[in-house]
Amino acid sequence: MKVKNIEIVISPSPPHYVGDGFRVHNFIPGIYGLDMQRMTPFIMLDYNAKFYFPPSETPKGVGVHPHRGFETVTIAYKGKVEHHDSSGGGGIIGEGDVQWMTAASGVLHKEFHEVNFSKEGGDFQMVQLWVNLPAKYKMSPPKYQSIENKNIPKYGIENNGGEIEVIAGEYKGIKGAAFTFTSVHLLNAKLNKGAKIDYSFPAKFNTALLVIEGSIIVNDTEQIPTNHFVLFENKGENFTLGANENSIILVLSGEPIDEPIASHEPFVMNTRQELIEAFYDFNQGKFGNLED
């Protein structure tokens, strides 16, 4: 099998706020041609790099808003978030946990810093990823997967090299915790200094990584610092990661969904007419009820 080489390394963009509780660098859709179509099934990636939020009696976050046509995946590295949606999903996502919300036919949801975390303040570090749904699943019923870290299967790296958390997909025969509608691999590589690991994904899959902590070397040639995003070419299958220091790397690879994308703010559909219908249904109250 051939080596999968890097197409581009992307520095974090200037941060902006989503609501008042998420200070994020946006990578997808972003500059350098990383639009939704290029990265499908990954159509949005916001990264709240490690940031200290001072104590607050009023939890910061994002109030009630709608979604249709895709899934939101929130991965907590530092801090805690509380989630509620109009289909009955919800709970607290703590450090190391994942919440996977399938908006599909439509939900309202809200996300805020968890009450005690908000009162105490502290470092906050999160990834929110949007995963597109094929047309045949866009109007399926909403669902919610609360995935605690203790329930995420892990691959132990030899010689005390660390571990790989298999959130979705598969790594060396270990199946991920999350149900997915298409072939999606989502992995947290937690590497100790000096560890080296290998990956293999089909050439056509859109594959990328984000360095959450530390710094790494890819394919023994390219140095990648903290908070940088790496997009791989759609050629070759295999690549390696080596840890220059204790590091955490989010690796994502997915089979492209070869369908048109029509998006407007909270809705991601296939046609403009479907977007119009989404706004109509939302205004008619068909996404359920959820208090701010």
C-alpha cells in the first residue's frame, strides 16, 4: 500500500465566539478550500483550544437553536458541558466524554457550561464536529448518544506508548463506541513521548487530524505543532504519527457522501427547496419545544 501524504497544514484561524461560551478556531468549512464538499462527511469543525473561563454564576453557552440534516459531535478535553434537546436527549459531558446528537429530521437544542464548572471556572477545551447525513437519512428520527469515556473502546500502544480511543469506526480490529450512518472513523490518539503509530484508510476517504496537545511528526518528515490541522491527500492509504512529546491527536477519516450540499446556518440539506421546507417546518413548531 502507498503512503498517504499531507496536502496542507493549516494554522488556527483567529478565534471567534459561538454564543458566549465557546471560543473557537474554525477549520471546516474554512480557508484553503476546505469547504463542506471537500471534507464531506465532515462539514464543520470548530475547535475551542484550551482557554480559561473565569467563574460565573450564569453559565455561558449557546441558547436554543434548531438543526436539521446532519449530526453534531462534541468531544470534551477540558471542562464540562450540559446539553438538552427537544427530542429528550441530554446530559452532562465531562472530560474525555463524547456526545453525538443526530439532528436528522429536526431538533432544537442548547449547550451551556455545566453549572458547577461555571461557578468554579477553569480550563475549557472542546471540539465540535458536524457529520453530514446522506439524503436517505436526513429525515430520519432524531437520536442522542451519550458516550462516557469509560465506554469508549481503547487500543493500548506497546511499550507504554499510550492509547487510542476509538470513538467511531475501527482501529486494528477494535470497533468504536458510536453508531454511524456511513463509514466514519473518529479516533483520539493519546501518545506518550517517543511513541509511533500507524494508520490505514482507503485512498478516497477524506482524512485529516488536529493536534490537540503536544507536537508530532507525520510520516517521519513533517513536524506539526499544537492546534494545527493536517489535511491528507486522497491518494495512498498509510501514514504514521510520532510523538515529539506527550500528545493528543484527533484523527478523522470518512467515506465521502457524493451528493449535493445545500446549507444555510443551522440546516444542511441537498436542495434549496429542502432548506425552504426546513425553515417552514421550524417556524411551524415542528421541531418540538425546548425552553431557553
